[in-house]
Amino acid sequence: MSPTLYSPGDVLEEVALFPLPQVVLFPGAEMPLHVFEPRYRTMTRDVMASTRQLCVVQIPEDHDVGEHGQPQIARVAGLGEIARCDALPDGRFNILVEGKARVRLEELPFRRPYRRARVTVLGSNGRAADSALVRALSTVAGRVAQHVRECHPAFRFSLPCTDDAGVLCDVCAHYLVLDGTERQELLETLDVGERISRCLSALCAQESLFGPGDAVH
């Protein structure tokens, strides 16, 4: 599919929400999803018939439930577009979502069967990323990815060919940071330098748990 570009401050008046526990979609990453609940089957059909846009939004580990029985969701999410949609004979879907932007949500009044929000595209700000930290992140990410491959040979990860430190960090966070709360915090960190530092710390902490020859289980 052709690329869709978003700029900081862009507003989309209504986007479907796909809330998932501990799941975070980062810009520049791909996320395969299996859609089986009836309400999200309807959502997928609606999205595919219109913009192909949806927001993958995290349901925090400790969350409240709203008046319609809906779980609390994060207020910053990943805006994505469905790049591939395979309809299964029983009405389920396998979809591939491409992360396009981080967005702030203003949830709209609930309209069955699924939730929607007005979203504002967020940009990066703050100090430039330190080049030494960027190199360190690349190095540690490579080692962590190798640990994962030792346990899961089918795992595929490669560092993006880009000079954009924010993109590098987002891809590392999406594919390699294990803790959902940490991933959400990284999504919400708009300062690229701080995001790089936090992602590096998270991956170093994970690596410290691996003994010689150990892998992720």
C-alpha cells in the first residue's frame, strides 16, 4: 500500500479503537493481529470499507471499567493502517497493521459495537539524541535480538536503515522491550533523547537477566 504521512498536530475526527491488554503499536513497526470478537469483526469490515485506519490502544494491567462495561484505556496510542487483511471463512480476520504515528486520544461517546476517538498526531521534541547512546542502543538491541532468536528461530528483527534516532528507538521498543508498561511509557515519551535513554536502560536490564548462552523464554 502507498505510504500515508502524518504531521504533528494533524487531527483525525473519528478513528476506530482496538483496545488490547499490554499491547503497544509504534510508528514504523508492523503488528499482525487475529480478529475474532464479533464487535471487532464489524470494526474491521468498517475500517476496510473506509480509511483502513485504526488505533491500537493499550488496556493497562491495572484498569478500571467504565459505565458501558468498557475497560480503561491509555490516552496515547499508536495510529495504524491495515496493510493486509485476510478474511477467514467463519468471519474472523487476520490483519497486518502498520504503525504510522503516535496520537493522543479524545474518546468519543460510545456507539455500538466498538469504541472510537478523535485523535491528534504527536511529534517528537526536546534535545537531540546523543550519538553515543544511539550507537549503544543499536549494539544492545542486536544482542537482545540474538538472545530471542536462540529461543525462537523464526523471530525476525533488523535495525532500520535510517539516520532518524526516533525511528530506530521506536522499532527497538516495539519488537524487543518485553514489559507492556515500559513500552507504553516509551510511546508516551516525546523527547527523543530521553526515549533513547529509557529504551537502552530497558534492554540492558533485560540483557542482564540472560546468563551465558541463555535465551528469552
